[in-house]
Amino acid sequence: MKRIYLKKSTLVVAIISQLLLCFPATSFATSFGTNLVINGDGETRNTTGWSATGSHASAFVATPAYFGEEDQEIHGWVLELYDGSANVEATFSQTINISDIQSTVATGLVSLDFSAQAFSWYGANASYTVEELDVSDNVLNTHTSGNINLFRQDVYYNHFDPSLSNCTWTTTSIAVASLNTSTAKLRISVYGKTSNTPEDYVDFDNIQLSLSTVPSVTTTTINTYNAASATMGGNVTADNGSTVTERGVVYSTTDATPTIGETGVTQDVNGSGTGSFSESITGLSPNTTYHMRAYATNSAGTSYGDVVTFKTLTNGTFTGAVNNDWVTAGNWSDGNVPTSATDVTIPSGKTVIVAAGTSADCNNITIDAAGSLTIQSSSATNAGSLIVAGNATGNVTFESYLAETGKWHVVAAPVASQNIWDFATLADNSIAEKTGKRAATEYNESTNTWDTNYPTADTEGSFSPGTGYTVLRATPGVASYTGNINTSDVSKLLARDLYGWNALGNPYTSAINATVSADATNNLLTVNSDQLDENFAALYVWDAATSQYVTINNTESGTLAQSHIQAGQGFFIRAKDNSGLTFSVTEAMQTHQLSVPLKSGETAWPTIQLAASGKEKLSKTIVTFNRNMTIGLDVTYDAGMFKADKNFALYTKLVEDNGVDFAIQALPDNRFNELVIPLGIDAPAGTEITFSAEAMNLPTDAAVNLEDRAAKTMTQLDVAGAKYTVTITEQTKGAGNFFLHTSSATTEVSELENNLQVYTRDRAIYIKGNINSSDVIAVYGVDGKLHYRKNAEKTGLLRIDAAKMPAGVYLHQH
């Protein structure tokens, strides 16, 4: 590259004059966007407006710089100081009017930008100054950059570097300041000084006055958060003229407009540059309100997005982050499945499932009106369960599976406030309908029947907690109840206007303890024993499969061998009297029993289950044995029979008969060899009955023998396939003909004169028949020795204790 040096000042003046004629007095090349550029003279090749001042101002002149030879186009302007004197100095200045963009400039950081400069100063010292002027050229503020350490390059004679790649400023940008709001003009001054170098110069191509404002940043709405963490972030949409060196978020629980460095404000840095950013912030406090906003920093300063306020969740808030399952830990705000100490919240829009076969616990629970909680059931023996230790707000849906087709079920609503008509007309419940009537009704104790005024409209209100109802599904399936969770004890007033049978039920969304083996204290029978008829101190559950009432009592060997009442299950009890007694179901009875079958089962007590079947009907009675039982009434262990069909029932009478028909009789287990248990059968004469028995845990010296005194037969029923079939007559129906013997040794029944029957069993001699109380009974050995002689003192059946008689053959005299 060739440079031309002009040594004559007159020629320089002439050139300047010529330039003044060719270019306007002031030039602006202004662009708005990420960077405001003022005085971009690189585009116009214009030096108009620049002036030199100082003692050697005339020596500090501008000459065109060529890209190559002098006849090529001007590349820029060389400001040359050519006086050879010592300590030559001069200032080269230009004033720019910024009135039209004053408000824009005043908002940002003003910088001198040398990034497009081509040549370096070839001299000793240089500095740059920007002055703020008002409209009258009065100086408002002065911004001096100080000395600039410019890179010195000897490229003066380099004609072979057209790219000028080695000729750059070592300092490319100098920040000035945010301008005064009254600034109307800016004066840019270049100051040069040299000791005695005659040919120092600086080459101006495109010095710019740039405006950098703080970045544009927005705060991202917080959609993901829980009890101790939240995903916070923002978006830097523009750097506004200066690189974003830092970005992130600030948040506080006390400062509604958090900024960096303030008390109580936490800063989280998340990189640099423009674009979206986010980060999961941990260590937050549960149930706490936070104020958060994004920030971004560049050389002009720090800007903030709008403040986003959110409240962290409480521990136990369902987030559904994984799925809708209650027992999945990742679905909860604190990462833990709730316990009985956890307060649970189910927010709006969240659907929660307690699946069949799973259990759920919590302290308090709040279910938003736009959220939902469903406790599912998949079969009659597979249900979900929920126990709420504290209080509950909002509705829950509980599913109860009704298994039998075309059979009535005795149920109890496991929730409060479920409207009966809504339940009966819900399509998925499939409650049977006939001539507008819905198959859902309650029991009437005063008539001892189910109310036949089946609802035809919404006139019944809601299910009463703890009350039993009967419903009929058209097909097997789930019946759904929706309402409030019962979280208090339930007491039901008992009636005994007729027989005292009251239909009750489990009011909770979990099973409840029924017997002492389930819980020694908090169980239905123990808590309510004083309210029950002592002969019927049991719970009677309707078994739709057999159309019979099955019995739960403390023997746990009844026709329903279980110790709990499932959620949604209704049952009957018999009140002791009509004195205003109440039956209590308490929260303390609640327990998780996910599979409580409606079927018989084995028991630890020795037990005999005797069955009678005929005309497609079946009835069962239970005899069970325990050392603590008696041959009289054992309350909550002996259970009177609740006859579903008064024309077909099998029962026992107590060995010490009190006149009551029993479904369950508990006897001492140390008297197998002497017990004779009266049986009763209610069936019309002419009905063919088949007896069978199932023995569980009987000792080896015990057996199950059925005596038919009319037929004079004894049949052992506890052997494989054993049955006894007989046609009931007027003589044999009811009690007094059939007896159950538990001894393994029994003689044949001998028929004597006067219609007397004599047999031995359990080390006793039995005489039955036409006996008067005044008759004298005598027993002799074959040796003629008298071993027993006494008045009969009773009629019908006489038992003579032979336990102390010596072994041998005996004769009797009547």
C-alpha cells in the first residue's frame, strides 16, 4: 500500500475546503436494533464536522487513506501530526446532535467502539473523551476514557497487506456511561501527543458511538414445583448491544421484587448469552410463598423479568408426576407415599386412584372440587382401602363390587351425602328397574321386612351413614358411591318394636374390626355387646350366593368365618330391647383388610358345620368347642339363628335348652364323650332332607354322629362322602327328633316295650320314650348287683351317668 504525505499546509487547507464543498456539515448513519450506531462515517467516507484544536492544531490534519495506490478509492482517513517539534499535541473533535434520539440514548450505556478501525496510532500517547452538551453547548458531564494502550505497528511501508489483518486496535470498546437526560449533543475528542516523531498518525475508518442497553429478559411461568423444589427460569430475548455475561433467577420469601444482593434474596446463576434457560431449584420450604424473577446482565447493567409468585406445596400434595396411583412415591410433592401422619392435598385437575388390592393412609385430606379420588374394587374379594385419621374435605368415589346376578345385596354407603336416587339411576351402577321403581330400599324393623316402597323419584334423600340397605344390580359389577369421607364415630339408634332386627353397616372407606381376634377392644361385638339380645350377640351378613344370613361372632367359626366387616357391607343385629339403645361404629375400629371373603373358612377351634339341603335350599348350623365355653348361653359366642326362610332352616338347641334356635353353639371341648346336642329342622312335612357335615380340628376321640330317633338310626357323618337322607314328617320336623353326638363310641339304639329306646353314649345311659316322673328306673349288672335306682323325675329323655359304674353288661328295670 502506498501512502501520500502532504507537507504544505496550504494544500491541506485546500483539500479540507474542497471536502467542505463536497459533503454536508453533519452526518448521521443511525440504526436501531441490538445496537444504536451514531456517526458511522465508514459508509460515507466523511470527515466533515471534525476539527483540530490546540497549539499545533494546524499540524494535525486529515488526509485520505487509500486501499492500495493513490488512484484507488479512499479507504478511510489518516489524521497526521507532522510537526517535528518536541511535545507536539493536538485535539481532533466532532460534535454530534442527538436531540432526535435523546430519550433512547439516555436509557443505555454509551461506548466508543473501535472494532471496525483499520490502523493503529503510530505515536506515543492517545486518549479519547466524550462530553455531554446541552442545546447551548454547555458541558453537562465529561467522560474521559484515560490513556489508551494502543498497539504500535510498523506497517507504514507495508504495501502487501491489503487485508490490513495485522492493523487492529488493542482496545476495541470503551464504555463511557449512561448519559444525562438533558444531553442534546455529544462531543467526541481524540487527543494526541508526541515527543518529536515527525510522522505520527491515526487512521479513522469507522469509529462508532454505540448504545448498549440492558438485556431483554422474561420470566418463565412456574408450572413444575412441589414441596421443596421448583423449576425456575427465563428467556433472554435480546442482549441489546452488549453480550450477556450472566443470567439466572433471584427469589425470596420476603422481598416481593427481589434483586441481586438484597437481604433475603437468593441468586441462582444459569449461564450466559441469549435464549431460554431453566433449572430445578431445591431446598425450598414447604407451604411457603416465593417471589421469583429472571435476570440478565451485560455491560449496560442488569435487567429483570416480571415477578412470578408461587406457593410451594405442602408435604403430601399429589402432583401426578408419574401416574395417578396413590402408592407411587414419585406422585407426591415430598417424594413419599403418605402415612397416617401426612396431611394430603389433591389439587384441581389431579385424578388419584387407590387401586384394588392397595391401602392408603393419611391424617387430614383435602380434595379440590376439580380434583378426584377413587377407591377401586375389581371383585368381591379385592378392594382398595383408605383410612383418614383426621378430617376430610371434598368428595371421594368408592367402588363396591356386587358379584351375584339377579340377587339382592345388603349394603351400606361407605361415604356420606350420597343421594339414593342418584346412586340408583347412575347408569354404571346398573341398579335394577321395574315400572319406574328402583331396586334400592331400607329395612323396616316394625314390620320385620324390607320396605317395598321402592323409589320412583328423588324423594329418599341420601344414604344414612351406618345404615344397611338392600340393592339389586341387573348384572354383576361395581356399584359406585360418591360423597364425603366419614371421619367421626357413627351411632345408630336401635329399635325393637317387633323382633329387634336392625339393618346396619360399615360407614367407612376401609374394613372395620368385628370380633375380639381382630382387636381385643375396638371391635363391633365388644363395644356393643350390652346393646344386643344376648341370644343373638352376633353380626348377620346376607350371602347373596346362598340367599342365607351368615353369622359372624367371636367363635370365628360361624357360617361366615371372618373377623372383619368390609367397606360397603351391610349387616343385621338384634337389639336387646326398645329402651333407646345405640349401636356404635367407631373410627378406632378401622383397619385395612383388602380381601374379606363372604364364605366359610377354617378356624382354630374344633368345629362341626352341619348342613341340610332339600328342594334346592340349603341351611347350615355350627357347633364349635373351646375350654372356656359352657353348655348354657355364652354371649357373643352362641348366636341365635336369623332365619331368612322360615320354611327351611337347620339349627341347634343349647344343651341346656333356653328355647332359642341357634345358628352357632359354643361348647366345652373337654366333654366330647358326653355331649348330645339337640337339632331342629324347619321344613314342610314331605320334604326330603339330606344331612351332611364338615368337621374341622376335632380330636381323634370325637366323631360326628347324627341320631334319628324316629327311625332309630345313628349315622356317622364325618367320614368321606357320608350323608343321611330322610323325609320329614309331622313327627320329625322341628326339634326333638334329631340329635348330634360327638362321642366316637355309641351303642345301637335298642327298642324296648312301651316304646322305650335305650342306648349308651359318652359313658352315659339314655332312656327315651314314655317315661313319667314317678317311674322308677333301676340298673343291674349281669351278676344281679344293683348299680342305680331312682325315680325318673322327668319325662321324655332320661340320662343316667355311668362314668362311675364298673365296665360290664347291665340290665335295666322300668
